Amino acid sequence: MNRLTTKIGFSILAVAIAIAMMILIVGNPALFGQYSLLIRACLLNLGIFSALSALFTFFSLYIRLDRRILAVFILSSSLPAFIVYLAVIPLVAVDEIYLDQLDSSLLSDRSSNGIVEIGFQYPIFTPSISLINRDAFTRDVNIFLRITDRDQEASLFRAVRSKAADEKLSVESTIRGMLSDNFRYLFNPVRLAPGQSISGRPVFIITNLEDGANFTEALNSGHIGYLELRDPDEGNLLADFKLAPI
């Protein structure tokens, strides 16, 4: 009876570990992608080992199984994870985040557009973009909009942040409060798990122009716009992409 209880307890523990690993890997890929490739392979194997151990413990209650064969089978099942994480992923992964602009419209709020008029004196530019993380690890990026005029003078606009050090009432905090419940909008910093693709609209407050018409005219009269991806900690430029015509 004690032996049966031990087997049942071990099986329950193994199932719990397997479920925990599945939640980590599938339910929180951004956190999982922060670990080293070796740690990820070991965690995946831990989940596989736990699931197989639970199954074999359950079946051993009814049929007799050769322990040596089981050991060889379980050990061999760990090889694919090490091959994928230590050989395949380093070979195919690149240190790159790709951005594609899906929508360059600049219309009114009533027309479901790229500019949202919310009662402020500044136009709010919200282009629709797609981001793809081709790196082997989770990446955090800040999105910026750079406008360069004909004299090569640049204006840099940071997309609205999800959190700010100063949470006092401001245009940024008010806009974030109005749009944060809408899943379509992206707020800095944007976190991407390895291989993840995400689409949405960063929110730029165009503070040095009076209205959307002037913003459109500026981009159509020799001004060049770029969407930039920067490192949240050091501010280093990771990539830039020319803004599509509006």
C-alpha cells in the first residue's frame, strides 16, 4: 500500500512539474526567451521527462515495464531539445528585429485613421506596423519617429510609454489612459519573444506642428520620416525604416 501511495504521489508531482513547464514555455514565451539556450533546452527536457515519468508510473501500476528500457527511452527523448536549442536555433537566428509599416493613413478620428484628435492642440500620429523578432532571445525595443527636413535638421518623437517616471497629468499620460485598454495600440517598450510577430499602432504626439494638415504637408514637401527601433536602456539605434508616404 505504501508503495502504491508513493507511486501515485510521484506521478502527481511529475504531472505538476510538466504543467508548470508547459505554462512557462507556452503561456509566457517572453520570459522563457530571456533564458540562455542551454537553460531553455534543460527546462523543456524537464517538462518532457516529468510527463513521461508520470505516464510510465501510471502504467506500471497495471503492467510490468523494464526499467532499463524506460531509462534509455527517457534519455533519448532529451536529444531533440538539445539539438534544436544548441544547434538549429543559433544557426537560423539573426540579431534583427524587422518592422513593416502596414498603414500610412492620416485621417480623422471619425474615419478610423492614423491621426486621433482628442481635444489637444497636437496631432496624434498612429501608423499601423508589424514587428518580427528574428533573434534567439527576447528583445525589448522603444519605437521612435524621426522627421528630417530639407535642411537636414531632425525632430525625434518617442512613442507613448506604458509607464513613465513622472506620472503627473500630461498629454502623454492622458493619451495613455484613453488608449491603454485598446489592444490595437503599442506602448514603449515593446517586448517581443523569440520569433514572435506583433501588429499594432504606436502613438506619436507631434508636438512641434499645429495640426494634421501641416504634418501631412511637411512629409510631402521634402521632409523625410523614419520609424526607429532603439534599445530601451542605452538608447542605441537598432534599426530604422523609412516612413511610407501618407
